[in-house]
Amino acid sequence: MADQTQEFDIVIVGGGPGGYVAALRAAQLGKRTALVERESLGGICLNWGCIPTKALLHCADTLRNIRQAGALGITVGEPRVDFEKIIARSRQVSRRLNGGVTHLLSKAGVNVLMGTASIPAAGRVQVESSDGRRQTLRAEHTIIAVGARSRELPILPFDGTHVWSYRDALSAKALPKSLIVIGAGAIGLEFASFYATLGTDVTVVEAVDRILPGSDEEISHFVQKTMSKDGIRFLTGAIVQEALVENGCVQLRVQQGDATLSLQAERALVAVGLVGNAQGLGLENTRVQVEDGLVRVGDWGATAEPGIYAIGDVTGAPMLAHKASHEGVACVEHIVGLRTGAQHPVPMPACVYSYPPSASVGLTEAQARQQTSDVRVGKFPLEANGKAVATDAGAGFIKTVFNSHSGELLGAHLVGAEATELVHGYTIAATLETTEAEIIDTVFPHPTISEAMHEAVLAAYGRALHH
């Protein structure tokens, strides 16, 4: 079938949270915009990541609350888990939001093409649909937003049955009796939390010496201690040496220091990071630099090939949906001339939705002390917060890190109830470059858990009132 050729101002390859948001912004600015998506609009985040995992974790949180209702004076029987229905609901949530993204793009006038894209040269994108039909899209500007996928362990490749990626964990047919999670980052801990709450015997194996390696050390230790109380077994500083799937089980030999451990479980979830999806786009004939599936970019997502940009996970860490969306908008606004000059980094929050949840923005205490000796640290326990005590949510704390000379907020770290919903307050403060003085002078409503944010700032300056 002969190629069809269409002309656009901007073509975006990848319909995840970076790509579709960039397309919406481009359309708002009056640009003829095309969006190419290979699988599902909304990308991994909406269909197989951020959203469906939160649907599952909501079910786990509800189950936990029911089990703990007796402490509040509410007598209930032991709840029964319908695992198939829980999984089905999470898929339904994704389908609903996928339809919402489709509607938004249609309303904005974005031309959506479903198919596999390749970029043989600047200004040209070729699209092949599942029925073999080919189209050529021409545009002065192309934005690559193809995301990333699960990194596979060579000795434990995904098989969809016994060895899971996050996709398999999201669509399991039955609740496993036992599960080994390899990797104690956000993805690994969220699934460990979900499956353990539903009754699975969970063991988490992490190669470095603590879980959540990118988090502040105090947050990591608190999360591990709390999750251990829920029955989750943690093996840190542990390396998987051998793996075997046999007789319906996954068997591992793990080296932890001088000890060699044998582990066995019905299922294993591999969550050891992500690898970029840039390979296979046909960029070999362009000046775009690709390494380990990642595209190298400069300010505003510009690549070494004029007219070709890249945003989101495919450009490297941190691989966060909200980072991709932010970069998509910034890239488009740069293309149309609304943003010029050098691009300055912005505070980027990160959240983990396990139980207990945690969130952070900026530097850890250790990172701050590596940069300067002028550091002030404030810490406030949720057990000293009235709203937290009243709602049985006193487990956790909030920690702030300031430059003692300038008053700059260097970092903030939260663990416990509402941590992921509160971190934006510190993110706004850091974005506006406020000092401790402005935060201290800000009125926080009572009674709220957010008051602990205020107290954590006061604590950094020896002024905490309630602890």
C-alpha cells in the first residue's frame, strides 16, 4: 500500500503522560499536532503503572482499615478478599481514564495515529499501523516521548507466569501464597505492600544496604521497620546469584555478605529499574545520541539533531510521570518561543505509595551535608500532631533540611499518613525560593496533619511548639 503523507507543525511520538500532555499544550497554542501511540493512550503510567497500582493499593488500605476498625470501637467480621474483582476494578479504572485522555485529545483537535513510529530523519516520522498501512508525517519539530520498560534480569527473564514484571503483577489471575520481590525501590515496595496486605507471604531482596536507596536514610529505616511489622521479610545487601523455575516455583540462591541463602516462592516480581525505549526508533541516521535506550538531551529536551527533542523517561532519571508532563509542556513552549535561554532545574517531588507512604523533594540530609556544612535539620513526629492522633495516624514523621546561612529549603522528607498529598507544599516553597521565615510566617489550618509540616520547619530553628 502506498504511503500517505501529512503535514504538521509538531509530531509527538509516544502517548504517555509526557507525550499526550505535550500534544494538548501544542494544540492549545494553535499548532497542527499529531500524536503517535503504539499501544494505549496514557502510556505505562495510566494503563500499567501509576494509576492501576494506586487502585490496588486503595483496596489494600481499605482492607487494613477494616481490620483495624475494632480499635476505633467498630466491630466487624473478618473481611473476605475477592482478588479477581480487585484486579478487575484496577483495570476498569485504567480504561476509564484512557477514555478520558482520548476525549481530551479529540476535543483539542490533536490528530492521533495508532501505530509504530520510526524517525529516519529530522522532520519526518513514519507510522505503520497494525493492518500494515503506512503513513509519513512531516513536521519541523518532533518530540520523542516513548518512555521506558522494565529492566530484565538475565538469570531470571520474565515469563508472565512465575517471573513477573509490573504488568504481570497488575493482571495476576490468582493471589499467590508466596512472592519474592527483587528490588526495593518504589515499584517493588508498592507491590510488596499490596500483596502482603492481602495475605501473601512476601520477601523483598535488595542489592544495596537499605530499601528505598534514593530516599533519606531515616525514611528508609522507618519504612522498613514498619513494613517488617506487617510480616514482610527484607534481605538487604543481597545479590541474586542463581535462579531456577521448577515444579511451579521460583527458586533463588542469594548471597548476603558471607551467607548464602536459598529462597523459594510461587512467584517472583523483578523490579530492578527501567530501561529506555529509544532503541528501535530508527535514529541511527540522525545525530540523536542514544545510549542504553536513553536519549541524551540538553535544555528544553533538545537533542543533537536540530528539530528533534526528547522528554520523560526516555531521557533518564528520575523516571516520573509528573516530570515527563512538566518537560512536555516546557519543550512545546520553548518550540513556540515562550521559553528561551538556559533551562533551570525545578524542584521535583517523588512519592512512594506503599504502607507507610513516603514522599520527598530536594536533597536528603546526607546529600546536603556533602554540599555544605551550613545545614539545619528539623524533625517532627506525627504522634505529636492532634489530627494524626485523632485519626489513628500517628506513625511517621516529617523532616526538613535547610541551609542555615541563607534559609534556603534544601530538602523535605515525609513518611506516614497523607505524605504524598502534603509534599507539594514544600515543592511550592522550594519553587518560589522561599526561606524558613516565609514558611514559619505561613498560617497552617488546625486541626490538620499539615501542621506537622510547619512544626518541622520550626524544629529546624529550635522553635517547635508541640514537641
